Amino acid sequence: MRRLAVLLMMMVWLSVPVVRAQSPQPLTRKQIMESADKNRDGKISRVEFLERMRDAFFFVDGNKDGFLSLEEYQRLPGADPKRFARADRNKDGKLSMDEFLKSISQDFDAADTNDDGVLEDEEVKAWIAH
Ligand SMILES: [Ca+2]
Ligand SMILES: [Ca+2]
Ligand SMILES: [Ca+2]
């Protein structure tokens, strides 16, 4: 249940250059919301979420071949080899953008408990609390 919190930390990590240089700090819910919520409506939409994750993909794809190797994947804070294996659907040992975003999308769905396609403050809070 901590998976989404890790993903949200990842989003903040990518959006705040200062944080990238330091060891990861515990983030407040407010910081997470402010980082991901680009249009400032107080919610994180699926589009905002996946756009952030697409940035993350390009950022860690060091050799720019359009795939994440396990080594590249592990540059993401909180990356878990088991997660990588689950996301790698065709078992070729690397993640395509499609595999990556599908896996991320499932996390979004799990966090969106009222199924309205956006993460509200309360839903983010519930996930981080786990
Ligand atoms: Ca790569
Ligand atoms: Ca694959
Ligand atoms: Ca929701």
C-alpha cells in the first residue's frame, strides 16, 4: 500500500531539482499535491499523473533507447525489482513506455477510491497514511 506514496515522491523528486541532489526527505501531502497538481485545482488528474510519469521515464532512460532496463529503473527513488518484473509483461527484461505507464496507471486506479478519475487531497492522504 506504500506504492503510491513512492510514486508521488518520485513525481516531487523529478519536479524539484534541489531535492534530487539530496537524500530523499519525507514529503508533506501539501508538497506532493503542489508538485503534481499543475492546474492548481486541488486534484491530481490521470493526465497530470501520467504526464509526470512520462517525464520520469525519459529522465531515467539514460541510453535513450526508449526502454528502461532494470538498472535504469532503479534510478527512480523507491524502485523495487519485483515491481519491475510485474510491469515487464512480455518478459524481455526491459520496460517499454507502454508497460511502464500501464503499471503506473493501475496504481492510480487503486488510489482513486471513488473512481472519478482524479485523486483528491483526501485520497492522497489515505494512500500516504498506509
Ligand atoms: Ca534505456
Ligand atoms: Ca518488456
Ligand atoms: Ca477520486
